Amino acid sequence: MPELSATEGQLPVDGPLRLTPEGLYCVPAQAWIDPWRPVARALLTHAHADHARPGSQAYWASEPSEGVLRHRLGANLPLTTVPYGATLKLGDARVSFHSAGHVLGSAQILIEAAGERWLISGDYKRDSDPSCAPFTPLQADVLISEATFGLPVYQWAPGHRVAREIVDWWRQDPPVPSVLFCYAFGKAQRILAELHALGVREEVLLHGAIEGLMDAYRARGVPMGATRPLSALPKGESLAGRLVLAPPSAMGTPWMRRFPMARTAFASGWMAVRGVRRRRGVGRGFVLSDHADWPSLVRTIRESGAQRVYLTHGQGDPLARYLTEVEGMAVQVLRRGEPGAWTREEGDGEERERSSATLAEVAHG
């Protein structure tokens, strides 16, 4: 039996996947998965900006992701959509998309070629989320998994419980505007869907970056309450007692001048770390993530039955050590130092925030 070690990994030279300057390349399909640069064929796990980039000649993605992808990359995007679970023949590979539970349309990509099953997880979560399809467990010979929250400190409460905390914070006295910062794609819509499931029927005001994505979600039948862009409010209308959702990029901008007396909060998995909350300068942090927490990462990797595991994105080293030393798995961490390559600096979700939580801050909560 080969010695097990959690090391900096390289994909096998005789396998179906390669790391190239353009990104993760599937040789038998002649296609790249979430490419970092424009390519001839792109297979997309989902529509976040660090996974879906413009300029490629042809795209394939899950059918539920179409609305958001066309909103972000253009109405005339050369896109072929595939229903969850359906098999697509590309070159000498069988390719299928399976729900990842991350955001609307997110997918794990299963590559079947040369008698092996390679599963690329993309971003995923196992928690219940009324704004997207649930995660589909799959088995594979080789798994490439994200590890954004790859430390034991990251363990999530149910979304409905966090939504109740948000409602209590919003409705406290005095009745001032409550500005909740959350990522524009995925997190904002999840919050709206969770509030609706709790029976909240008050209108919620939206920053323009969030408003632009609402049609794609409503077209997919995601149940959310009444919303209105803040810009559509009559000038001078009182904002007392109103809930406003805005992306983190709105912090400290002239847009915030409309709320001189507002209470502020941030919803993110990184709010589990007090140091991040302090640096963000918000009054309250809500721990709500669209990524798998530590127990879900371990569970998903274990249940995949994979003989080899590669970790990308985030805190892969601690997770790799645990899986190797405790679970007895063959695990490696894939890295690439060029800008845009699994560094999460181009993202528009929690993955973009990864570097903001230092190990020292995590250790001290």
C-alpha cells in the first residue's frame, strides 16, 4: 500500500484532467472546467465570477443556471444547458451536471472516461436552502473538492434559525433602517427565501446589484417576498424600520449616506471569526454560508468513496491532514500561484473573503 501523505499535489500525468495555464482541462472532452482564461470549450459549475468568465467560444452549464449566466455574461452567450443528471457526450467523455446546493444552478461536474469517474465538486453545501436545489451525493474514483471553510471552527446553524435572528435584529427598537450586507448572488436570495418561509411579508429594499439578479430567481419559481430597488423609492420617503440588503462593496461608499442612523450587519460564514467582524466594522454578524462547513466537507468526501482526493480553494491543508491522518485517505492539495487561479480574489461571494480570516483569528474565535 502506498504511503499516505497530505502533500501539495499534482494531477496524474495519465489521468483525464490536467492543469494548464487556462485552468483545469479535461483531455477526453477537450474542454476546460471553470477556465481562468478564454478557451474553446468551457464547462461551468456555476455563475459566480471566479468560476464563470467571459470570452470563451462555447459554454455548457446546468439548465437552472441559464438566467444568471446570461445576466452576467450576456444575453447572446454561446451557452448549451443540460438538465441535472442528464449525460452529455463530449469527445471521448461522458459529462453530467449534478446539483451542488451552493446557489441557483450550481453543479458538480462528473466526468466518466477511460473506465474512471472523476467528480469536480465546484462550490457546494449540504444545508437546506429554499433558494436552490439540494446537494446530490455522488460517488467517484477521484474527487476534486473545494475546501473554503476547511477548519473545524466552521460549523453552521440551520438557515431558518439564522433568518429568525435576522428578523429579531431588524425589528428591534428604535425603528431605524437596518442595512444587511450580503453577497449579491446567492446569499441575498437565500435570505429573502428564508424570510419568506418564516412568514415575513414586509417589503425588503434592495441595492441595484442585488435587484439585477432577482428576475432570474423569480423565473425559476424561487419563493421570495416583495422587494423593491431602493432607487425606486420616492425621494424623502422615510426608511425607518425598513430592511435593506446591499453587497459588501457598498460599505463606505456614498450610497450609504442615505442611512446616517442605520444599524448594520453582515451575513457570511466568515462572521464565525470575531476578528473579521471587527475589521468589517458592522454592528452585528450573522453566520450564514453558501459553502460546506467542516462536518459537511468531511462527510461529503467520505461518502464519495473516492480513492484519491484533491482539495482546492481555501483552507485545504488542515482538512488534508485530518483526512489523511484520521480518515486514512489519499489526499493532496492542488495549488497554482498565478493570479485568478484558485486564489479567490476575483470572486463575488465568501470565497473572495478567504484571506481575511487568519489562522490566529480563527484560533481565538
